[in-house]
Amino acid sequence: MPELPEVETIRSQLAPLVCGRTIERVEILDPRWCMPLSRDELADALTGRRVEALQRRGKYLVWRLDGDLSLVHHLRMSAAILCDPRPEPQHLRVRIVIGGGRGRRRRLTLAIVDQRRFGTAQPVFGEAALESFFERRLGPEPFGTDFTAEHLWRVTRGRKAPIKALLLDQRLVAGIGNIYADEALFRARIHPARPGGRLRRAQCGTLREAILDALQAGIDAKGATIDDLRHLDGARGSFQDRFLVHRRAGEPCPTCGEEIVRTVVGGRATYFCGQCQPPPRGVPVSGAAAVSLRRLRAPDRARRSPPPRASP
Ligand SMILES: [Zn+2]
């Protein structure tokens, strides 16, 4: 699923092409895109409006149109926006014709393709309604001033859920998904299954920094392409080639050389280094089991680790 860096990449590529221009025609081929609104209702609401700005909030792309209308657009699992694709792409769901430009690009066609058809769009009228839409769904933006170490400390107090699962909760912090949660926890040297409430205050500060570093690295690489994410011209992001631990099970940890482990935390595939991110004591985690299984296969490494304390 596109996460903050992938949506930000799409936003920054698309904004100069559409801002200040007019939506000439909207063809919604798949009615699921705008349910419960009908295709005609949404197409009518959008047609003829000028795009004033293209913004991002969490993993949402927000089309700010004239007349105080916003289109809140979520790409979900597999959607991509292609500009003037030739030939017509597979899995086309929506076609948006943008006019009002000059020269060769006087008119351009955006094709929203989505193999798994989970992407959605919803019109929202007025600033207050837009604010309340996001207030109900999203916590602070990672790069905003509200996302502080203190915020992370406060929202994790008393929480028994693994920190990885908490990071995926968009109400705690917006924009992080499975890739950047793994990458941030590795950078912060925090085991993904550590209960949120057991993070120390200093770890909250380290984790905040690690989240910003991981997201910025993703933005710098123009996002990651794992399934279907593509840029406007169909190109792929490159962050998948720079993952530190995500999807790197069996490869050496870039810090200590230990084998990276795959486990499941909160129902999601999770990758970490058992050496750099030691399992929390007293918490039965499948990650810890994965580490010990690996040590069974590598007795020379097991000998280097301290012997388990004998119980009294
Ligand atoms: Zn390591």
C-alpha cells in the first residue's frame, strides 16, 4: 500500500501538472470508486472546477477545488495515477481530463488504475468538514510540529499492543504503513513486538527521529514500488532497493551482520534484526522464537551469547 512517501511522491509530481487548471471531464468506470455517491453525482460535482491545490494528509491525496470543494482521494492497496498513458492501461477505473494548459500539454488525461479496486474518492464541502473528516481518522503528520517525542510518549502509555501495531494505527500518527514501521523500528533499535507502554521516554525520542529519517529516505528515493505503485509516467520508485530490513529476511543486518528475521506482529509480516532489536523480556513473541530457531541452526553464534540464567 502506498504510504506517506509514495503518496507525497505522487502529489509532488502531479501538482505542477494540475494546479491552476480545470477539470474538463470525469469518467468513472468503476462505481465502487465513489460509493455511496453515484458516478454521475461525483462527475457532475467535479466537472468545470479549477484545481487550486493538491495536498497530502497522511496517506490521502487531497484535491482542493474552487467553490470550497475538496476531493479526498485514497489509493489504498494498489492504485496508481498515470498521465497520458499510451496505450490505455489495464485495470483503468477513472479517467480525468484536465484542460486549460498551454502547448503540447494543453489537455492531459489522468488514468487512475487499480487492480485490486480498493481505492476511494469522496467529495467534502467546506473547510470545517474537511478538518473534521481528518480529525476523526488521523493523528498528527510526522513532519508537523505536533508529532513530538512527548506525543509518542503520551499515546503509548498503558498500551499493551506491540509498538509496530501502534505505529500502523493512523490515529496515533498519520502516514506510516508496514514498510516504514519496520524501517523506523530498526533505525531506533526497538523490537517490533515491544509493548507500546514499555517504551522508555528516551526511546520515544529516538523512535520519532527514526520515523522521520525512514520517511525522508523514502521520499528521497521517490517511494517504494513493491506491487503496483508507479509514478505518473509509469516509472517505479527505488526505495525497495534501499530497505534496511523490510523484506530482507535471511540477508545480513546492515549494522551487525546477523541474519534478518521475518515474523508476524499484529497480523502483519514484520522484519527485524534480533541482535540490534533485542526481544522484550517476559513477552512471548514469535520474533523471539524465530531468533532462537536460527541460533539452533548456528551453534557457533549461540556460544558467543551469554548463557541463560539458571532459575533458582
Ligand atoms: Zn543487527
